Amino acid sequence: MKQFALILLLATAVSGCSTLKLVKLLKQGDVEQPSFTAEIPFEMRMGLVVVKVNIEGKDYDFMVDTGAPNVVTKELAADLNLKAKVERKTGDSQGKKEVLQFAEMPEMLIGGVHFIETGAAIADLKRSNEIACLDVDGFVGSNLMKEAVWQFDYERKVITISDSIDAFEIPATAFRIPFTPATSFTPLVDITYNGVTDKLVTFDTGSNGYFGSSASTRKTLQSEGKLANPAIGVGANSSGLYGLGDGDSTYNALIKDTKLGSLTIPEQVVSFGPGARTIGTKFLEHYRVIINWSTNEIILIPTDDFINNKLENFGISPFYNNDQLEVRLVMLGSEADKMGIRLGDRILEVNGNDTRVFTKDMWCDVLNDGLVPEGEKTMTLLIEREGENLKVQLTKRDLMNK
């Protein structure tokens, strides 16, 4: 039961003289080699891509995130003696805003390719318990990635970076998607759901979900009679750089036709809510993904069949809070809802396993593996509310076919 989403998007406001300094910092950067092609193995952590980056002779773990500029932890910034060049209020995927410092990075070696003079935000990556579970030293962001053509091969777990698109085999049947680069060079794409277009959606390797759209797009679809029988979740089940979302209603609906460039996807579940509008890795991992900033184009080459026409879960999402495990989201009309489970209920036991004292390490295990193993269809919870205990057995169901 892995329902908690990470969306590590960073967005900066575009006004004021400090913005000009930041834009200049994000635009700068280069690669030392005149020509290059390199393969870099990666591992998946919580559905996100993590690679080794060498800085000043030492290897660090960085998550590769098209939805953000380069980011380094405060600890690494101190070790590298980075000096802030500009400060800017920066929003995360949950709409929360805080001031971050931005500095120029020393040379970063990725697969032996030398990236120089790139900017980076300095952030506390332990601020969010969920991001802390990634256990990374920073993010490789789009302002660095723009200096090369990048291919993500999720089957082989290999990234290939090159100075030329000619380094990649691209079949005639590949799907092509134009994008608009944001200030941080994040790719923004247009997606059409049942004839209604959601513009400038983040193509985000820093999100471990499927397709996420906005409340305004959902309202347009509903007003035109193009959104039927949504499954509604109340609460929050996603986290950004500054922590958990505040919570609101999220609508999950089966969309008949999703159009993305030359690709049309039939019958897929899309989430419409208060968080960032993104395309995440649960979709991308079904393709060989090539991103070319010189032509502002994304190329998708299918590696298997992408099918996302069900919303199977137990009707709740958990949350770690002050060494306790709590219910943070409830799906309306689900078995959990009908049995009286409510937001804030404390989870004391899961299938007989004691969760009364719940550590951060245990929460990281839940984020990686779920409360119960992936194939389990039933789950028994002991819930505490206002001093009273309630034992419930939940069955995993497809909420698109209630």
C-alpha cells in the first residue's frame, strides 16, 4: 500500500531585481568536454532516480529532478564552503513558500562529464520527513541538465547523457512532445484531458506519481459533463520540499482520452487536486525517455504497456507525526470511510504488528514498501480515537468501480 506521493518541484517568483540575478545564475553553466557520451547507472529510491555525483574528489548521492534547479543540502554547502549569490522566495509543490539561498557550484562530475559553473539552491532536505527518507545530498536539476541531451532507461536503470541527439536510437514510432522551459529550465508541457487542455504542466522526474492536474481543470471537465464518478479523498497524501501539504479534497477520475504531444493514452486515472500539476515517474518508467533542451522536445519510446485504469487501495493513507502513525487521508465512500475511520486517528497496530512507538526509520520503510506487502488484499488495523480503540479489517478495492 504505497499511496504517499513525493513531488519535489521548486518554483521561483519572477519579479524584482534579485530575480535577474537568479535568472543569470540559472542560465549560466557549461560542459568542459566539446563532445561526450556517458552512461550512468542509477538506483530507484521511493520511485525516484538517484545517481552518484563527484564533487572535489568525493562521491555524493543526488536525485535527478527535472522539476527543480540544482539543490544541495545545507550540510554539503557548508562542506564545500559555498557562498550565497542571491536569496529568493521559492515555492514547493504544496504551495508553501520560503526564502532560499542560491550559490554557484564547483565542478560536478556525472559519469565523467564535467559540468561547471552551475547554480544551486541551498536547502534543508531533512525538513520534510518524507524527503529525508531519500537520504540524498542534493538534486541534479534542469539548469544543469540543459547542457546535454538526457536519456532515462528505466528498464536498464541507466541514464545516458550526450552532447548530441545522434547518440540515441530513436524509432520512427517514438512519441514526440514539445515543451516550454521554465525559468529554471524545467520542461513544461500541455496535456489534454477529454478535450480540455491543461497548459504548462511540469514534466517531473522529481514526482513519484502518475498524472496530476488542477482543481480548475477538473471543474471545467465537470461543467462540460466530461468527468464522471470521481473518487474523492479528503486530507493530504503528498509532500514537498517544505513538508506535508495542508490537505484538501483530491478528485481521482477515469479519463477516456489523455493527449500528450503525439501520444494518446486511453482510459487512465488522473488526480485533480490542490498540489502541483505534474507528470511523474510512475508513468515515465514505462518509456525510454529522452529530453533535448536544444530543441525543447521530449521523446517517449515505449518499453511496455502503460495501464493505469484502476485506483486500488484500502481507502486511507497514513502519515508520520511525532513518533506516531496517523490517518492523513480518507477516500469518501470507501470501506474505511464507512467503518468510521477519520483524519487524525492514531494507528496502534497493523496486522497485529505494534506501531504505538513509530520511528522515522519505520516511516521510511512504509514509504518504500507500504504498510503491508504489495500483494496483500486485506489489512487489519487497531485505531485509537479519543481514548477508545477500534479494530477494523479493510479490503483493497478498485475505487474506480465502486
